[in-house]
Amino acid sequence: MSELPESLNAFRVELETFLEARSIPLQLRNRNLKVKADTTWARLSLLSIGSTTASLGQKWIRDRGIFVVSLFFPLGEGTHDADKLSYLLRDTFSEWQYNYLETGIGEVIEVPSTQDFYHVNINLPYRHK
């Protein structure tokens, strides 16, 4: 059985701990989150790129994907704090490892803002095994 689900959960726990230390609520899969327009919050999305065979002998599957951490900041507060948090998160979780899961170098991408929030994505590519 694949250790991928356990590894993905370990990443979620680390991310949630990182954000909780900064009083930022996190919306995960299958979790409803309601926030006010003046609250910074985050959402984790998991994009699966695909699985490949990683060896010729014993069956060994390599899974790849991207963790997308979306940060939402209240509008009208400038971008200084948003930039600091975005790059700190990227630096903290780039080249992060747990068991057979490892992330690559992340990237920070400003997303066209929604009506209520300034939106930044931190994309962290990962591979497992």
C-alpha cells in the first residue's frame, strides 16, 4: 500500500501548524471555512500531475503533483505583509521532506484579486518516491 496519503497528511499538518502560529485559518479539502472580509486566510489545494513507474524490477510508483497554498489578504492593506508571509511560506516548505515525499523549490504567484481579497498562490511541486 502506498505511503503517499500519510505523507500528504504530514504536509497538511506542518502547513496548518505554520499558519496557526500566525493565527491564519486554513481551509482544507472537505472543510467549510467562513471568514470575514478583514481576515487573512489560506486554502490548500492538491494538483496531481500523474504517476509513473520508477524502476524496472519491483513495482515502484512515483507520484508527482503540486501543493498550491492560496493566501487571501484583506484588500486595501498594501502588499508588504503579504509578500513577507508568502516568501516565508515558500522558503519554509521548499525542499521539505517527509518519508518519501519531497517538495521542490516553490514559486510565489500573484493572482488577479477577487472582489474581497488580495490573492497570492505559493506553488510547491512535490514527488513521492
